[in-house]
Amino acid sequence: ASEGKDGASAAENTPPRVPQGKMGEQSSAFYSAGQFFFEYLVVVSLKKMPDGHYEPKITYQFPKRENLLKGQKEEEERLLQAIPLFCFPDGNNWVPVTEFTSETFSFVLTNVDGSRKIGYCRRLLPSGRGVRLPEVFCIISCLGCFGLFSKILDEVEKRRQISMAVIYPFMQGLRESPFPAPGKTVTIKSFIPESGTELIELTRPVDAHLEHVEFQALLQRLSPHLILHIFASAMLERRLIFLAEELSVLSQCIHAVAALLYPFTWAHTYIPVVPECLLDTVCCPTPFMVGIQMRHLERVLEQPMEEALIVDLCEGKIIRAVGDEEEILPRKLQNEMLISLNRHNNNNNVHTLEQVNALVSEAFVHFFVRLVGHYASHIKWGRSGSGSFQERAFCKAITSKSCRRFVKKFVKTNMFSLFIEEAEKSRIPQEGNG
């Protein structure tokens, strides 16, 4: 698969206006096995307009939906309107070319009801002679698993070089297969003219919360020191802007930053590649995590913007900061995390991507356990089975002054509230309390 060079990108959006979205509200739905692999496969091509510009349009959709109810039809139309914008977020200054390196990225669209769909994209140049325009194959699914869909897009790209007609039976076979459980494999039979029937094995990683992430992308571009500044800003739900030219770099790195917050989830606007026409998102007074192509840097800096952290992923530096990033995290825990991140950095050549993911995730999860791991013992359970979180007692229980100071800010964030709301609902009977 091409995960090494490419990445996942997500865009939260309630089409057609300013992207808003709640990350992670529906996260359990992302990983349920046995669902359809995907809802649609669409092809987005660039069509020449009368003024000479190219505009992205959907030129193929599988399956075609018949007999939709009025509400479903409106939702489908909204979805199909938003897709081209995110398949070509870099505007419409395209010209036909003879060579183009295919790239993989993804985006997330949030429906009005809060449910979410992911678009997995492969942008490629169709085979042929002379100058041509790139097109995007986009698979829309409710399921989050970047590695798996990268592999499916490899198969789509291979078939595209033969003929569009060969893609259809493969996608039909995929649509009829159930999504595997973590660690399990599903085998798809597929016939290709000239080479006969192939068996394609699709395996899901065992650790579901890391199947949409590549931390290596972040470690290659930013020092552990800067990663911790970004993490600290994200924990306090500030505004974060990432800059890079390639869609895959933006998408990989922003996914990785959002994943550092696990088991918490970013609950605000989240657009790893902001389409050109939505650049004024950076004027939002609310928290956001967005990726912008480097060519738009001047325009972004001219916008009337509240305090934000602006990160240049090409140069590996911070362009604009609030100024207190070094002081946010408790010093002792920050130093422990630095040591642990530097250790992974020094052994980079020895670790596989999966090992790097596991090691980095472990360092950040450990940080949360040390800091707020005692939350469960401060939920008071009523007779009716509903819990209520005792915030004061929880903060008081922290002995270190610097940790307590930080946690008092962290408990006020949206991501902490959402996490506690879930915890108050889901009482897991303790041993001996039966």
C-alpha cells in the first residue's frame, strides 16, 4: 500500500458553509465490524468552464441510488455537492499535464445529525498519451481505517489503467463483503482480463484507535519539543493552523496531532485540507485545527485572526505562537515525554510504522493516565445508575501543584466534558460491587 508516502486527511464540514464538526461523537460507529465497506465510489473529474477555468464535477457514481425518500435524497445531494470541493481543495488553477504523481488523502463530512462519513481519495492521472487532467477516485464510507482503504485504492488504480469497466465488479464484490473485525481478514475475489481471478486479502490492524494514523509523519517533520507545544495547545483547545504544500503531508500530520489526544477527541472544527473557497475559516473565534496549503500563507496572515498557533511543516518550525506554549504542560511530565519521544526518534530506523505508532501513543496515553487517570473514582453513582462527576474532589486529589494547575484548565475543555459525559453514562460494574 502507499501509506508510507501518503497520508490521511480529513475535513469536517456541514456542507455547504463553514465547516463545523464534532470529532469523535460517533467514534464507536467508526469501528463496528460487519457493516458495508462503503456507501459510494465516485469519480471526480475537472471540466473546462466557459471562462477557461476547470471545475471539479462528479462524472461517475456507484451505486446509483433509486427510490430514496425525500430526506435521504436531500442528504445525498448535499453530500454529492460537497465531495468535489474536497477532492480538489487546491482551487481550480489546473492545466493538463503528461506526468503526475498519484496521491492519497481523506476527508470527513459531518451530517446535520452529527453522523460522519469519510472520503478516501486517490488522485491520479488516467493512462493515455499526451496531456491529460488528473481525476480523483473517492470512496465514501462510515468506517475509519486508512490503511485498508489505501489498499483498496491501490486495486482501483491498477484497474483504472486497464479500463473503468474492470473497477465496477471489484467494487461490487467489496460492497457485498462485511467489514472485518480488528485483527481479522476478509478475502475479495476479483477477475481481471488477461490475468484471471485474483484473491485480495484485506486485514484490519488489531488496535482500532491507531488504524487511521501515522505518527512517523509528524516525527519526520517536527522536533519532539515542537510536537509537545502543539499537543499542549490542542489540549487547551486553541486555534491551530498547519501549513504544507502537499495534501498528503497536511492530512497525515493533522490526523497524527488529533490522535495524540486519545482517549480524548478533538470536538471542534477540523479540516486537514481547507478548500480555497473556505479560507476565511481562520477568522473563526472558536477553536479549530486546520491545514492550509503553503501557497495561501500570505492570504492567511492578512486575515483578521484571533490568537493562533501557526506551524510550518515544510521547515519544521512555528511561524506564529501565543507565547506561553513552553509553560502549559507540567514541567516534570513534559520532560518525561520529551525523553520518550527522543528515544523513538533515535531508533527510527529500527522501528516499523506500527511500532512507532504504538510507542508514541503509549507515551501520550501514559501522560493522561498519570494526570487524570483517577477520574473514575470521582464519579458518584446514584441508585438509578446514573453517575455524577465530582470535579472539585477530583482536582483536589492531585498532589503536585503544577499538575493541579494544569488539570483545572483541562477540565473546562469540551473534550474533557464529552469524555466525562460518556463515563457518567457507562457504569462498568467493579469487582465486588455487584
